[in-house]
Amino acid sequence: MAILLAIVIGGLYAAGIYLLLRRSIVKLIFGLILLGHAANLLIFTASSLVRGQPPLVAEGQLLPLLPAADPLPQAFILTSIVIGFGVTAFTVVLIHRAHKAGDTDDLEDMRVPE
């Protein structure tokens, strides 16, 4: 399972970087989204996938019963999803404004000095 996830993560990073290097602004947004998803999967995979009980501590004990799932990577991924959504929304608004001002979605045409 870890090998399959490593291949998927590598593919997502490769596709994201490829899309970031294209000339279209829409492809730039999709590249950012793919990089965000790849980072989330990387955090999830690095946290060692273990099927276990929920990390609830029984009454009168100090630690949860083992094996227990680690909630910290899940919290990191949830935070990353929220931050990624905010960055994507900001990027869409910024690119919409740039497209409205320049009437093009080509990054090379936007570089021309006025």
C-alpha cells in the first residue's frame, strides 16, 4: 500500500510542477491544487498507516489502548486543506483581476511592459 501511495504522490507532484511551468494561468491554479493534494497525501503516508482503535483514553487509564490511530497527522491534513483552500481562493481572485486588466490568460503576454 505504501508503494502505491508513493507512486501516486510522485505522480501528483510531477503533474503539479508540470502544470506550474505552463503558460496558462488556469493550468497554474490546477498545478497549485495538485501540489496541495500531494502534500496532504505525503503527510498521511508518512504518519504510518495503522488500522487501530480510536485514540480514546478509557476511564482510569493514562494512555489509549494500543494499537491506536494517531490523530495529529489528521489534524495537520485538515489544517492544510483549509489553508490550501484559502490560497486557492486568493489565487483565483488575483488571476481573475489580472485577466480582467490584461484580457489574456497567457503569462508571457502579461509580462509585456506598457
